[in-house]
Amino acid sequence: MINEKNLIKKKDSKRSVDNIFIHILVWVIVFGLPLFFFDRRNVFSWSNFWRSTSALLCFMAVFYANYLYLIDKFLFRRKTKEFIIINLLLIIGLAFLMHFSHEFIYNLNLDGRPIRRRRKSPPPLPFILSNMFSLALVAGLSVAIKMSVHWVHLDNERKELEKAKTEAELQNLKSQVNPHFLLNTLNNIYALIEFNPAQAQQAIHDLSKLLRHILYDNNQTFVPLLQEVDFMRNYIDLMRIRLPDNVELTTQFDLQPDSDTRIAPLIFISLIENAFKHGISGDKPSFIRISLIENPKGIVQFSCENSYFPKTKSDKSGKGIGLAQMQKRLDLLYPGRYIWDKHISDNTYSSVLIIDTKKGT
């Protein structure tokens, strides 16, 4: 957790340094533009340079007054009137300053050349209005950039909160899945103890293998598909011990050679538990058919079909929370990337779950 916080701080500081560097680079380029101002004889003019520089300083003042202070202080706090009034006063004041500084620099005659006196000085209003318009554009640019940065920051925060919420929900679901799985398994072992203690002892040994997978592998968001299939095989072998002779159990696991597919841990176990819970009768022919097929594109198809013997109202073990938790995990981990078809017909429960493990990764 500490490392994650330090990493976030390092990223934020790096972004700040990058932003400062971008600002410096932009203004160096902007302030370097007056160096290319020449007079009509293609000779560098100090008067043109300093007049352009003074204008750029005023633009810079408007930009950073808004970017560093006014937008945060007033606009983001919904004080729009105050923001507009302060900007108007700032723009009007700087527009007058720009005009009179231009006149002052012109009269200084920094180039040492004879100055042609204008017969009649033009009215300053058009120049001041032009300066005000330019300064207003700079203020608008500052607002646009600041708002864009602000929106990006808010969007990143929203994504981080959604990610944290999703991870918290998944962790909560995992903490519910483990006790639910363990409760069902212990119930099966308890029933086994009564008529076959030796098999019950072997079942407890097998259960320890399953618990090792839950304790050490279930903390990961995704695990290798091969590892998860081994877990399912061990669980099915554990359940097979107490099956009566009237139950037909078949399994099929077809994985790609050198498979690198990763899957959410315990994502199929609720369907298998459901099959053993509702698909077995003590005196009627019963069947459970489980298969998992992986295709080369990382699409995993899991199917589970079993005879259906619904429990009575008095049997409330599990309370049906396993499949509901499975649905929530699928929605969180594979949104828009899975198809789950389940139905009951002719006393047969069929469930087919197809997951695209590679899409969006």
C-alpha cells in the first residue's frame, strides 16, 4: 500500500515537472518570436522588438493571473460575476498600458533613425479595443486550458474511484465465496463420516489441497486456466467419493497445448456445487456432465448439465447465494465479454457459460 502511494506521488510530481517544462518551452518560443521582427529594409528593429515584448508580457500576465489564481479562486467556486468583473478590469488596464507603452517606445527612437512625425495622431480607442480583444482571447485560452486539465484530472479521479470500488466489491465477493464453498464441502464430508469414515478421512486430505488453492491463489484477480482446472478436478474427485451407484458422472477438460489463458479463480465452482446439490437423488437415476473447452483465441466454454431434483423448502443450506455471487463477479470482471445461458427442461438443468478472456486485454 505504501509503495502504491509513493508511486502515485512520483507520477504526480513527474506530471508537474512535465507541465512546467511545457509552459517554459511555449513561452521561450513566444518570446523568441520578436527576434524575427524586422523593419521594411529587412533590418532588425529594437523598437519593434520591445513593443512586441511588452505586448507579450501583458498577454502572459492575463494568462497566468487566470491560470494560477482567478479560475481556481472564482470560476471553480461558481463566483462567475466576480471572475468576469476582475477580468474586465484587468484587460482594460492592460490594454491601456499596452497602447501607451507602444507610444512611449516609439518616441524613444531606440533605433536612432529619424522619426517621421505623424501629422495627426490617430485616436487611441481602436488600438485599445484591439488590445482588449487580444487580451480577452488570451484569457479565454487560459480558461480553456485550465478547464481541460481540470476535467482530465476529475476523469482520472473518477476512474480511480471506480477501480477501487470494483476491487473492493470483488474482494467482498471473494470473502463470501470462500466460506460458502467451504460450508458446502464440509456438509458433504459430514454426511460421508456416518457411513464411510475411511473415505471421510481421505476427503479431508483432499479438502486440504483445495484450501491451499483458495488461500494462496484466490487472492489473485486471475490465475492460469490450467491451475483452475486442476482445482475443479480435485473438487469433483472429492465429491465423487460419496456418490451412490445410481449417479452417472462424466467430465471433459480440453485445454490448448501450452495454454497461457488466465481466468478468475473459483468462477465455475458455484455451477459445479449446484450440480452436486440439485442433480443427485438417493433412489432415482441421476447424472452430472461437466465440460470445459478452450479455443485458440482464449474463449473458454464451460457447460454443466445435470438431472434436476429441487430441494424442499426445509433445506435452506447455502440459500442460493453462490450463483448470485457468480453473476456479480462476471459483471465486474467480464463486462460485455461473457454469455451465460441457463434453463431447466425435462427435469434437466443446463448451464453454459462462455467467457472471452482475451477481449479488452
